[in-house]
Amino acid sequence: MKKVAFHTLGCKVNQYETEAMEELFEKRGYQIVGENEYADVYVINTCTVTNLGDRKSRQFIRRAKKLNHDSIIAVVGCYAQVAPKEIEKMNDVDVIIGTSDKRKIVESCEEAKEEKKKINMVKDFRMLNNFEELEIEEIKSRTRAYMKIQDGCNQYCSYCIIPYARGPIRSRTLENIISEAERLSQAGFKEVVLTGIHVASYGKDLGDISLLDVIKEVNKIEGIERIRLSSIEPTLIDREFMESVIKMPKVCDHFHLSLQSGSDTILKRMNRKYTTEEYRNIVKRIREYMPYAGITTDVIVGFPGEGQKEFEETCDFVKEINFSRIHVFKYSPRKGTPASKYINQVDGNIKHERSEKLINLGEELSIKFNKNLLGKTMEVLFEEESKDPSFIEGYTTNYVRVKAPFKEEYKGRILTVKITELDDENLIGEIEEF
């Protein structure tokens, strides 16, 4: 039996697409093996958000060829989309596919093998006009499912290469979304995460339909007990949105609202579409309807022109908002983006210092948020054993990890838990109802 191995970098969308491509290979008789095992085909699903992603992609290409000198190496995804000529020069690479045509991955690899030629299928990002269906039919786990409903981005933030990698916004049809959600429910999933490159823009290319329509339809599906949103643009959250979702108890009280900076000066240079005052009011609106909502975010430190004053503004704003979790990224210039040409690039050592400070602040805020949940009774979807096998762990609706004494029958179940103690950034609880 022929074997194929995958190495996936980047976001949840990439992970979803890798699962879909794995299924395509399995239908053609391939066995999926680990990325460090001998295989006939190695597929690297790349990310290009940072230079580090590009570098990791190149490293794995070299490593895969050492595992099997005669293997076919396929490089797909965002890095392939923005740098196809660069990748084409690599002798070890046989197939290059950008952010479309992944459905043709198996045929392309077999053609490259049979005809002993290099295949480059990358299209100009401006030609990516239709949502490519890469549905997953066979479900491999039984807890939380990611469902891609949208691709592309029209925001053009000054630091971001993604609009050039993923192309303009394309939305999946509501009919196909509902169909996959029903399959997920029948497979035993309790939670669905609606994901995409810029989920908030869902439907803008389809006409009179929006993300709210998707949520309403998925909310009707029996068996799906939780609906979670991946990262969304803050400006999506208006009063109409909150008044609608509060009537749908399946919608989780967790919102990942990308911030990027707490300085209005930097936000403007980033070409973000909101001010700190607007962001503040959006968070207040969420907490008005969902008092214990988890608000998580991304912050970039060391953006060109960020002085100590702007960085301190970010720290103060992060404290004020009282996030439940923060992901901190050091700014990385991406060739082809406006910000890469900005003057006043920040020294790497300063980026590192600011990153460490903000990470520490984020950890403090996570602990503070979790302490407020002590003594409360919460619903937890248990997913897997902890590192300590005497515990099982899962997530609350507001996306806090909770551990409880292990029992096999808890897996994949949503159970009522009394939160009793705090262990670092995790909560520990006792099952109240089974």
C-alpha cells in the first residue's frame, strides 16, 4: 500500500484542509503515516504569516527528501501561493499548489511521479473567485469539529500577506454548510467551530446573507449543542448581533476579537478598521449580554513606529479590557506588504522584551479571569485525558480548560462541573451530574 505523510503549519483553516486532503488520498488507497515516517508522498501544507513559517516549510521539505529520496514532495497552501517561483527552484519539490485546486492533490502527485516532471498549479490570487469545497466526510474524532465556511480576505491590513495568499473573500453556500453540520451531528460531535480566513465577511459575496444566518441555521440542527466562532473582526459585534445570539443558547460565550494594538496611532498605521474606543464599546456590549464571556485576542508587538509610549498604551488597554487569554506575536516584515517598507522598524531585542512583558501580563489576566470562576457551576465538554492520566480535560463554553477525575465514559460528553480549585492557568472541578 502506498503511503502519504502530512506536515501542517499555521491556522485552523490549514488543519481543516489537511484533513480533507488526507481523505482524498485515503479514497485512492493510500495509508496516512506520521510526518517522520517513510512515505511515498509528503505533503507540506504551508503558512506564510511570518518568515518563520516559510523557514519551517523549507526545513521540512529537506527533511522529507532524506526520509525517502524517491518520494514525491508536494508544497501547498499560502507560502506556495505567494512564492511559487522560489519554491519551483527547489530541486526536491515536485508539486506546487497554492490556496486553490487542493482537490487535485492526488492526481497531481501521481502525474508528477509517472511523468517525472515538476507541476506548478498556482494561479494568480486575483483569479480565486469561487469557494473550493473540501468537505470532510469521515470524522476521526468525536468532540469538537472545525468547519470551514469562508475563504479569502479583503481587509488588506498593512502588515498582512494573507489577502495576497488567499485571494478575495469567497463564501461557502449555506446549503453545503448545513449539510456538513448535519453529518458532524450524526457522527457524534457536540461542538462545531465556524472557521475561515475572515469569518466576519461571510456572505458579502453571496448577496443578502451573513454570518448570523449561518449561526441561526446551525443552531437548529439537533445533536449540535455548541456553536463556537473562530477569530472574528470586532466590528461584526453590533447590538443586533448580540440580541440575536443571546436567544440561541448553543452559541458559546467566547469571542476571539483580534486587537493587534492598543494604540490608536498604531492601529491606523496597521490599517485596522476600528479605534480603541470602538473596541472598548464592543467588549462592553458583549459583557452586557454575556457577563462571563471569555474574550481572547491577538496582539502584535514591535510594529514599525511602535515606541515605548505606544507599547505602554497597548499594555494599559489590555489590562483595561481584562482579556481571558492573549496570543502575542512579534512583528515580522512580510515582503509585498506596505508595512515591510515602513521606516522606524523596531529592533529585534526590543520586540523580544515587549513580547515577554505582554506574555507575562496575559498570563496574569488569565489567572485573574479563571479565579472569578471558582465556586461556579459550569458546563464542560470533555475531550481527552490530561498529561496526568488520572484526570480528563475539556473546555467550558467561555473557553477555559477544566480538569476533572478521569472516567472513560466522560469522553465526548458535556457535563455539569463545580469549579473547586485553580492549577496554574487550568481549573479543576468535580462532576456534579452524569
